[in-house]
Amino acid sequence: MRAFIMGGAGGMGQGVARDLIKQGGVKTVVLGDLYPDAQRLAPKLRESEKVTLLKIDINDHGGMVEAFKEADVVINCAGPFYRTAVPVAKAAVEAGVNYIDICDDYEGTEILFNSDIDALAREAGITVLTGMGSDPGTNNVLVKYYADQLDTVEEVYLYWVVAIAELSGAAWDHSLHMTLGKVPQYINGELVHVEGGSDVIAEDFLEPLGTCHLRYVGHPQPLTIPKYIEGVKNVIIKGGLIPLWVDELIKEQKETGFLSKEPVDVDGARVVPYELTLKMWEKIPEGRDKGPQASGLKVIVKGQRGNKKVKYTADMVGRMAPGTGIPASIAALMMNAGDVTEKGVVAPEGCIDPHKFLAAFIGRGAKIHQVEETSSILEI
């Protein structure tokens, strides 16, 4: 297999590449990046004979098409995905190459499903697998895994938390953007839009994370899970950044206009508050509490099996880069092995065999803490 990773020199791209180079069936891994500096790479990637660096610009459609033609799969790790998912997927389809991304912005997912990319990919026999990271990604597959064990699925709750010690680059852009404006949630059988960053709850995660505060965020699952899980009534996703001061400050910035994308005049210069605030978040002063080097996921699926109400809860904690990169790598390997047969635009819960994926994921050292709770339904 020959893999091309967009944003390959970034943290998430390297997370994918580190897993791919360990696989015997992988011949080459091209790390395409706007800044292809070998010093950015982990030593194992710099030293690997399978890895090459290539300078590439997402704005260069023709350049992407030509570069992708040499690959068997394109894995897009170049965020923020509300800007990059669509152009990279278009180039992959035109090149006739299967595509995977770790898109966590609902706007990119919405366009991929509703544009001509879906039809073009189907006609070309190409799979466009979107949202195959951690969240979305692993948690979507877990939802499918539990749904397959139930007669009916009623509710899905997806919770995540990330310590800012793990954030860099485009991840900051996503972290601010996902709270802006109205974001999608699937409530009472309907897609609705709620205020991003609202409806705060406290939720317990595995150590070292503990109790964290979560808010509505703009992720793709309320758009995709109802497509594949018939009859589900609620698909709720909430996330949080820790330490708590981070989300509290973002809330203040949002309410006071510091996250506005409307330019303002500053001494004759046009300044976009959002862009300035983003730069400041990327340069948090030393000494500020940035939390542990860890992120967490929680998946809750509620439904019915026979005459029993069933609730599944899965918890995970770990580092963000491998937690995001390894699922994309596993999906690429499954795709190359012929285990992903769906063509056109598809989400993980629509094409990834949960048993094969989870076996590979756990085989790489992932630990999932699972609880199943049942209660009987009274029948007279």
C-alpha cells in the first residue's frame, strides 16, 4: 500500500504515519505538507526508508491531483477541516484514489455528503470516508458496535475532553470555531441547531482527567449517526477543553466579540478579531496551567434488547495524536485489504466493521473501559 498523508508533518499526520510504517504491507508513506521540514518529524519517521516529505499546497488543486495519483489512499490530516476537507476530497476523487480524513467540523461533513463529490465518487468507484479519527471516528465505530447488539437504539451521547497541553496548530482553530454560532444536535428525532458552547454539564472521565465540564460543540455525528442507526431519537455531542479556565475564557471572548470574524479598523488596518485571538491562544505564556498530557472519550448508547432496557458506556483516555492517528491508519489498512466496500461519501459507522476495527485498535494497546447496565421492562 502507498499512502499519501496531507498535513503529514503535523501532529495528527505523524500519528497516522507512525502506525503505517510499522505495517509490512505498507511500501511508501508520503508526508505532504506546506512546511515539509524534516526537523518537525519524530526520529522514527525521519529514519524510515518508507517515508518521504513533499511540499504541497491545499490551494493547488492540480498539484494535489498529480501527487495523489501515485498513492493507493489519501489520508487528510490537514485542518481545520471546515476549510480543507472538501478541496482535498475533490482532488482525491479526480485522481481516482480512495480518501480518508479525520474531519471534526460539521460544515465540511455536510458539504461532502450534499455536494456532487458523493455522486462523482460513486461513479468512480471511490470511497470518501470522512471523520475517521478519534471523535469522530473511534466513537462512531463504538456506537455501531453497541447498536448491533440492540434491537432498537434510542439515545447516543458522545462526550470528549482535551487538555490544552495537547493542542497546537489547526487544533486551536477547530477548538474556537466549534463553539461559534448555532451547531447541530439531533434531538427528539430531528436535526436542530443550538448555541455552541451552551448547556454546560459535568461528566466523569477516567484518571487523570476526573470530573470535567462539557458544552455543546459543532461536530459531525448528529448529521451522520441518524443516517445509519435507524430509529435513534437523540444524538448529543458535548466537549470541553481543560483546565476549566480555558473554556470559561473562550466563553467570555465569544460574548465580548473577540471571536468575531467581521473585520474592524485599527489605526487604518483591517483586523479580524478571531484571527488575532487565535494567534494569542497559540502563544499561551509559560507558567499557565495547561492540564495533563491526556484526552478522554466517553460513549453512551441507550436502547432496548428483548424486554430489557440496556445502557452501554465506554470510556477511554490517552494521548490525542496516536488516539486520532491510529484509527485513520487502521481504516486505511482495512480499505486496502478490501474490508471497506461502500462507495461515495460515508462515515465510519456506515462502512467500518466494528469487530475488525476494535480488534486492531485493542491489538495496538488501546484500552476501553466498558460497562453494560440492564433493567427489565414491566409487562402485564
